[in-house]
Amino acid sequence: MRKTQLFSALALAGGLALSNSAFAEVKEYKVDPTHSFVMFSISHLGFSFVEGRFNELSGEFTYDSDNPANSDITMRVNTASIDSNHAERDRHLRASDYLHVSRHPEATFTTTRFEPNGDDGILHGDLTLYGTTQPIEVDVKFVGAGEDPWGGYRRGYVGTTTITLSDFGMNFQLGPDAETTDLRFVIEGIRQ
């Protein structure tokens, strides 16, 4: 009797494992623009910092629970949505002296590969900014995942990187402390 029970338990466990792997698949998420944003921080003449965010973005990402290295993201940021909490400065930042948003209305990021480390990892990808595309690395931290109050399922991450502005053809002459900009991506996705 015990052998029969043990065999049944092993068969059930094997069936569950097979069933779970059969249902495991790459999940697609749409970036929730009301809970996602890109923040920036740049030195102001070596005395302080100008910090702000881009308020309008869109994108999608995939998450492969069986093989997280297959996960990826594509993002598009409306450069005219820059918000440094100072209207006059924002107008100047949108102008040809800086972002020249009429010529470069969008910045994009597309994954080339992902190196997982548990739930976190390093995201490698191509950033297009100011009309120039350069490879960058983003340090990704998993925030959480689960059901939301409206019957959906969400997944969230925070990514950080530092870019050198001259790599993108941006030579603003803001002093040696302003040659780099820190970027922080807060991304929340809704599973489709």
C-alpha cells in the first residue's frame, strides 16, 4: 500500500512539474505610463544639481520566468515632456541649445541582451538620444509583481545608469561636473 501511495505521489508531483512547465511562457507587459517615468540628475556648474523627469513615455517588455535572460524591453520617451519644475528652464531645455525637441522628438531604448542575477540584473541595450545611438548598461532592480485591485497583473523594476552627454553629440558647456547625467528608470508594466 505504501509503495502505491509513494508512486502516486511521485506521479502527481511529476505531473504538476510537467503541467507548470507546459504553462510557463514568455509574458508580455505594456508599460503603464501613469506609473512609469524617467528621471535625470545633472550637475549645475558644480554647485548643485538640476533634477527632473520626462513625463510621457510608452513601451513594452517581456518576462520569461523559465529563462530570464530572454527578457527584454523597448521604451520610447517624448523629449518635449521634460519637467525640471521650472517652466522657463524647461522651455530652454526643449530649444535648439539643448534637446532640440523639434528635431529629436523621441528618445528610445531597446534591449540587446539581459544578464540576470536572481530577480535583478544588467540590461544591455541601445539608447538613441539627440539623434545618436550608443550602447549602454542599466543596473536593474526588481521591485515586485502581483495582482492589482482591478483584476490585472503587474510587474515593476527600477533601472539606473550614467551616460556621458558628449557620446550622444550633446556638448552643452555646463562645466566639467556636468559631462555626465544620471538616469533612473521607474517602470511598471501591466501583463497583456
